[in-house]
Amino acid sequence: MATPARGKARVKVVKNNKTGRTKKVSYGQKGAKIGAKGSARQKSYCARSAGQMKKFPKAAKNPNSALRLSRKRWKC
């Protein structure tokens, strides 16, 4: 089992189908709680991360990027 990078809470191991190589993607702040659906924290995070999706289109297109994995976890 892979361990997250320092300061990160979660990790997902992604395999590249073309090359067969694996990559570890660490995401999420260690110790932070995810807000409940419809809470002010959740709405605020989703609004902030929507701006990141516009600023970083390459990460927005990749379903295994830390940004997309975090948004999925927050239910954005």
C-alpha cells in the first residue's frame, strides 16, 4: 500500500496503460475534515477549486490529477 507524500492525507496509485508504469498521486491536506454536502465550507471549496480548474486546464482534463481527485472527494 502506498503512503501519501509528506503533508498530504490521501494517495491514489495510477497506472499508465500505454507504458505500464505506475504513478503515485498524493492529494488532500493532512488533518483537514471534508465539509458536509451543502455546507458553507463545501460551497467555498468548490468555488475556489473551480477557479483552479480554469487556471490549470491540463489538470482539469486529467481525471487522476490531485485537483480532480480532491473535487471528487468534496463532491463538487
